Amino acid sequence: MQPAPPVLMPAWLLVIAVVGLMIVAAWLARTLLVTRRDVSTEVGDIPMAPGERRQWADRIEGVASRWRSGELDLRALHLELAALMRGFAEARSGQEITTATVTEILAMADTTGPSSVTQRLSQVRRARRPLDDNPLGHVGELLAIWEQPSFDREPEAAAQEALDRAEEVVNRW
């Protein structure tokens, strides 16, 4: 009796295996694409209505007029502007900003600068101006700058700069 030669795997079985792998790969790709987070409708990407933007600008102007009339000192001005910027950032980003610390706000923002919050804060405080292009990061850096100037030598210049930067955020974002 002679041993039978080995039987090769049929070609149709190889074709079925390849087709099965292609079906699994297509299903996996479809699942990843369909369940991906939709960032097209995030609040910060939606254009703000001109009337709503005007309301925020009017609020800043109200704070500015109170500063000019002597009703607010530099510290109170910065506190009022910080509260306004927090409210504006919350309205635009849809995230809880009013009770967040500066470091928490900076951690929430997709930064265009260093990823370390402490590095960002030290750079911003050295430059004395916001450096981030991301609007939420820009607001967080602005709040960090406004924490110190109560002891500025030139309160008029610090106040006008703070008002200008607040108006810039409302007009840009």
C-alpha cells in the first residue's frame, strides 16, 4: 500500500478567507467613522448672532463706563471683566467655566502652545499678554494675566489694556 500524497487547500477556501477579512475590516472602519464624535456642531464653532455679540460688547462698555466714572478701582475692574469673560466663554464653549480655575480652563482648551499648563502660565505672565490662538485658551490666559495687576504702577494703562483685550475676545470669538 502506498501513502496518498497530501491534499492542498482548495483555492475557494482562500478566497472566502480574504473576503471575510475584507468584510470585517470594512465593518470596523464603518463603526469607527460612524461613532466618531461630531465636532461640527460644537458651540464654539457656531457663529454668534450679531445681537448676542452686541449684548456682550455692551456689558463690557458698561464696565468701562463704571471704571471711567470712578465707581470701580483697578481690582474691581479686573474682577468684573473676569466674570464677563467667564460668562462669555461659557456661552461660546458650552463648558462650565464660571467656577473653573484658570488652570482648569487652560487644561480644557486645545492649546496651540506648550501642553503643560504651568509652562503656558509662566510664558503668559512673562509676556503679559495672551499667547494662545485657541479662543478658550486665550480667555484662560487673559484671566491669568488679570489676577495680578491690582498693584500695577499705571492703573489707567492696565485698565485700558484689559478693556481692549476683553472687547477683542468678544469681537474675535
